[in-house]
Amino acid sequence: MAKRCIIIMNHEKRRFAAKVQYMTSPGFGSGGNWRIRHGLSGGGPSRVITSLETFSFDPEIHELLLSSYHHPGITIKKTKNETG
């Protein structure tokens, strides 16, 4: 219900699954105007900050985008290995 939400979490493969089995917070669902179609107020998440990277969302299709990857000792390869 918040207008702006920032998610902070550990970056682990099990948390970035290709398909979820249980959803505690809907975010943007399947993308596009999903929140509006399901009657959800608020703006959805604006950032996801993990122990490896920082992500934002495409403003139109609401797909998760890598927005910061210059953290010391972290490589894109490591991030891909920890992302489902």
C-alpha cells in the first residue's frame, strides 16, 4: 500500500527463482499494469538492494533491471551464478 518501497535482502539463487511458489509481497506480478488489474494501490517496489547488487524497475514493463554493479569484489558472473 506504500507509494514507494525498497526491498533489502541477501542475494541468493533461491530468492531469485525463475518461478515462485509462494508470494508474500506481490510487487509487479507478471509485469505491465498487473497491479492495476488486480486492484492494488501504491506504486510497488522502486529498488531491490541485495548483498551483491542494486536493481531498479523498468518504468513501463516493470521488469527488474541491474542498476549498480560496481561493488568491490563482485562480478557480473558471480551475480549470474547467484540468480535463478
